[in-house]
Amino acid sequence: MTESESFQQQTPVNPEWPPPPAYAPAPSAAPVPGTGTVPAPAHKKRTRGPLALLAAVAIVAAAIGGGTAYGIQELTGTHDTAASATATSVVPAAKKGDIAAIAAAVSPSIVEIKASLANGSSTGSGVIITSDGEILTNNHVVAGATEIKVSTSDGKEYTAKVVGTDSKKDLALVKLEGASGLKAASLGDSSNVQVGDTVVAIGSPEGLTGTVTSGIVSALDRDVTVSTDEGQGQQGGGDGGWPFEFGGRQFNGDTGSSTTTYKAIQTDASLNPGNSGGALIDMNGNIIGINSAMYSASGSGSSSADAGSVGLGFAIPVNTVKADLANLRSGAQN
């Protein structure tokens, strides 16, 4: 037997030899006799069907994901806090960074708070976080209050009750009585704040409701120490003498024996007596902090009217506020 004959006997006969190309477009199917119908190729159903199903599932999931956030904000009612993990813009894109546009958008969400105390009175600011009147402010603005009156930007006045307090973070939540249809502020993300960012402050310094100032973020994570003693900062009326400690030094008076320290955003935006509890706002119109302390230039024996901003203000980061919100809503008094 020759070498050629031996190879032919050992090699199996394949009627399709040589093999077909790796890919060849399938010819158009002929109509089924008597029906005129062209059957769909089976391989298309196997490959495109699952992909189409996955695409449909992805679209539905995206629609549900987007719709859920909107639905929660529209339907939750009393707790429809306008907060987002991602940066949103309260002002139109074309107006981003426009201080006038930011002031117009956010001012309706900032209130003036007047608290009657056993030994005087306290004036501060607050931020509306729900349409039915939940207000964030500083604990030192309402601590020991026997009565609280809140004025909104449109001049309406409401009676308010303290819901919860956290003296260790100098935060308080109050609730307006009989309020509805208020404009809630958008709570931003203070973890994205950088030194040098432009910011806007809105509050009621010296009772001048809706005062707007601007500046920059001067520093982050400042250790600010404030008093937790009830009424400690209300000596002389107002909160112009609210004492705080920074860098081992005390400002605006004695903080007393009971204190707490928190990380604060430092700003040179002008803050004056009455700004406590008001808003520090980014260029998108989102709240990034609750103004809480400022250095007063007034000397010993001076009244709060002699105090003035020297560009050393501090705000509680909004992420600290959001983390404490459930505790405040639960009615905690600590």
C-alpha cells in the first residue's frame, strides 16, 4: 500500500470538507409552501432575545430608580426633606454661581427665630427642611425657651415647638404649628466642599431678616468648642455674646464648665449676631452648613449691637446635620 492510499484510509471522509468559513450570512429563507410566510432564523431568536430582555430590564430599572426618588419627595409629606447624595442645582444651570439667583432661590427657606427665655430673649435663624415646617437651627438659639416665634421670608409669623435637641452638636429641630406649603431647602453634601469655594450666608443678623452675605470657605475640619450650658450664651440678650473656643483660646466670653467640640467649616462670609442657625450655601444653592459661631469684635462690656464680623465664622457641616436628623426627629433632648 502506498503512502497516499494509507492516508486516505485513515482520514475520515467528510462531505463538508473543506470546512465552511467561520461566518457566513445566512441566506434568505424561502416561504413555507402554501403559506407565503418566511420563518424567522432560529439563531436570531437565541442571540437577540436575551439581549433585548436585558436592555428592557435595564430601562425599567432606570425608570423605577429615577421615579422612586421623585416619588418619595412628593409623597412622604411630613418628612419630604430635600436632600440628595449627589450634587443637584437649585438655581438654573445658566445662573450657577450667581449670588443674586442663589439668594432669590434659597431665601424663602430661611427664617428668623425669636425665643423667649426665663432671663431674657434669644434671636437667631433657621432653615426650613420640610414643607410643613420642620426647621433646623442651633441648640443655643432655642435652649431654655419658654416660647418660640418664627417669621418666614414673606412676613408670616408662626408659633413653634422644640422637637429634639442635640447640645453636643449644637443642633435643634423645631416644628411650626399650622404651617403648609413652605419651600424646603436642599441639603447638599459637605464632603465635596473645598477650601476656596465661594459660599453665601443667609440669616437674620440683629433682626434684619433675610440678610445675604458672601465669601469663601477659609478652612475645613476646624475644632470648635461651644458651651452646652443652657442659657450660657444668652447673657445680655441675643446671641452676640455666644462664647466659643478655638485653638485653645476663648472668644465672646466664658464657655463655662460644660462644653462640646465639633468639626466646623470656617468661612469669611460675614456672620453677625442673629446669623446662628442660618444657612451656609454653595454655588448650586445647596445648604452645606448651619452657621453656628462667629468671632465678635466687641470688647468687654459692649452690647451685641457693637459686635461685628471680622471674617471668622464657623458652620456645622450639613453631613453632620443629616446624620443627626433621625435623632432630632425622634424627640431626643440631649
